[in-house]
Amino acid sequence: MSYQNILVEEENEILYITIDRPSKLNALNRDTIQELHEAFSEAKDDNEVKVIILTGSGEKAFVAGADISEFADFSPEEGKQLAAEGHAKLFDFVANFPKPVIAAVNGFALGGGLELAMAAHFRVASENAKMGLPEVSLGVIPGYGGTQRLSQIVGKGRAMEMIMTAGMIDANQALQYNLVNHVTTQEELLEFTEKLAGKILNNSLVAIEGAIKAINASYEKGVNGFEVEMNEFGKAFGTEDFKEGTSAFLNKRKAEFPGK
Ligand code: COA
């Protein structure tokens, strides 16, 4: 499929999805969200794709937010609809994606940009990255999961401060806050992220899918994460990957997971 606002490239079982509107600091307009939805939907069904790395074009930004020019004259109903559509197409879709999604944060990750990075399963940042949820400086609040995911990741007090001050933190502070797992130079960001993806690729992706579900369940109100874990644990025993993983271990050889 051809896209106008994103670049999609697969290499060695890793799909690189790059948001590509550098002149607008990769701001997420409606078309970009739709294209991201399509690219992720295709990746879900593509057996060649095992891990996704999400990043931004250019050296300045991952994503500088939702495209402010698109919603400046929205009514309350339209605002709510915008958030609901965004969750369904992108933010919840990515958070619950069955294959690992790593955000390689290569610059500004603000507003919807940080919300997208937080919807990814984990984050690696380059030293020049700057992160924040500045929505209250525009008279609105984060609407793509920011109030929920930021407090889950960095804790309530830090989330309150970041959202109330509308400030930005740099990559090292984000590391201290556990908002990103690693910080690299800008030149090394993708290579470093690829190495992490490579480690993931050695493992059973069916088991990883179950683990994603179980980990996410612990953040869902009204869902018993331990029960989800038990079910996913049980299901794993019925997979070919489990047979291969255990027999490879017992025969002292490297596992070759069929991914089923
Ligand atoms: N929505 C729409 N356009 C955006 C944007 C956004 N979230 N963020 C940046 N842009 C556009 C700018 O309007 C500008 O476009 P122009 O050249 O046509 O005028 C272009 O991207 C470059 O941005 P600019 O502001 O000139 O770059 P800068 O280096 O001076 O500042 C930022 C960088 C990130 C500090 C600044 O762009 C900014 O504050 N962006 C908005 C961040 C935000 O509030 N995001 C949350 C949205 S809910």
C-alpha cells in the first residue's frame, strides 16, 4: 500500500513505521492516524512482520502532537469523537497490538506524540528527545490516553506535575522517570532499538502475545490480571512453540520457534 504521511519498510522481520511529516514536526493529522491504522492492521496479518519499530522522520521530532490546526474550531461533541476515534484506530490499537511495538523517540514527543509513544509497549529515546503533555497550555487536556498512561508509567505525582505545568522533560529525566527504558545518541537510536528487537525475535512470539495481554490486563480496571495470566499460561501449553522451546532446552540446542 502507498502512503502520503508515513513510511513503511520491512527488513529482517522488523517493520519500521516512520511518521513522515517533518515540516510539521510529524504532527498527527487525521490522515496520518488513518494511515497508521492501516499500516498496523496490515502488519497484524503479515506473517513476515514480527516486531514493529515506530519512529519519526527528520532529526527534530518523533511527533510534536495532534495536529492543532485540525481541531481548533471543534465543538465538545466533535472533541469527544476525535478522542474516541483516535483510541480505536491508533492508541488502544497499538497498546493492545499482539506483536511487540517499540517507540524509538528521536526528538519532540509532545501531546499526542508522547501518547503514541506511551501506547507502544516500551520506549527508547535519543539524547535530544523532549517529552511532555502540553495540552493544558492550549486549554484542553490530553485526550489520547495521556492522563491514564502517563500516571501508570511515571506515577501520579509526576504525571500531575508534567500535565499541570505543561512542561517538557529531557531524555535523561525521562529515563529517571521510567518513561523510556534506554537513552542513546541520535545516530545510534535505530541500531540500538534493532538490537532489542533482535533479542525479542529469538523468543516465541506466540508466548510474547500472551504476555502482552497479561501485562496489559493488570492496568485494566475490573479485569483480574492474575486470571488473564493463568489463562494465557495455560494456552501456551497447547502451542507448537512450547513443544519446541522445551524440547530444545532439554536437548541442549537453540530453539527454532515455528510461531504457532
Ligand atoms: N500541530 C500542528 N502543527 C504543528 C504542531 C502541532 N502539534 N507542532 C508543530 N507544528 C508545525 C508548526 O506550526 C510549524 O509549521 P509552519 O512551519 O507551517 O508554521 C512547524 O510544525 C514547525 O514548528 P515550529 O513551532 O516552527 O518549530 P519550533 O522548533 O520553533 O518549536 C515545538 C517546536 C515542538 C516547541 C513547537 O512546534 C510546539 O510547541 N508545537 C506544539 C506542541 C503541542 O502543543 N503539542 C500538543 C498538541 S495537543
